[in-house]
Amino acid sequence: MAGIHPWLGLAVIAVCAGAAFTGGYLYWRGRGAGRMTTHLLSLAQTLLVAQVAIGLLLLADDHRAGDELHYAYGTMALGAALVPWFYAPESGPRRLLWFAATTGVAGALAIRAYMTGPA
């Protein structure tokens, strides 16, 4: 399981970047989210949840990160991805902007978590 955690981290970073860019571009163009963008944003959130779950399993198995900030960045990345479920408007283009922006923030925090992980 220790081998999949870094690879899943790279997937989280790539999918979050792609989802944030796609969502931001569609908002800027004045278009709706569409099915593909919705699935991409959902995939980013799902990968973040899976990454944190695997990290918790590794932590329970006495695998520790080299830097304690790794845990803070991972937790904040998951929190950033979940924020729009509480604060975003119910519908409309601003909802897409909320999800795209917070997914971008989650991706940036995932980069920092990846950098502070074990070498």
C-alpha cells in the first residue's frame, strides 16, 4: 500500500489541475458545467478521499511521513475539495466557479503534500 500512495498523489494532482482548468474555462466562456466536467470534478474529489483513506491506513500501519506538514497539507486539500458542498450556491454558473476554484486549491495543496511526503 505504501507504493500506491505516491502514485495516487500524482493522479490527484493531475486530475485536480485538469478539473480546475476545465471548470474555470467553461465558467469564463459562460457555458454550463456539462456532464464531462461534472464527472471530472467528482473524480478529483473521489481521488482525494481515496488518497486520505490510504494515508490513514498507512499511518495506522506505522508508516510515517518525513515531515509533519504532510498531514496538514493532505487534510487541507481534502477540506478544500469538500468546501463547495457547504458554501456554493444551489445552482448556476457561480456553483461551477466554486467547485473549479476549490479543486484548484486542493490540487495546489496536494502538490505541497506530495513535496513533504517521504522520500
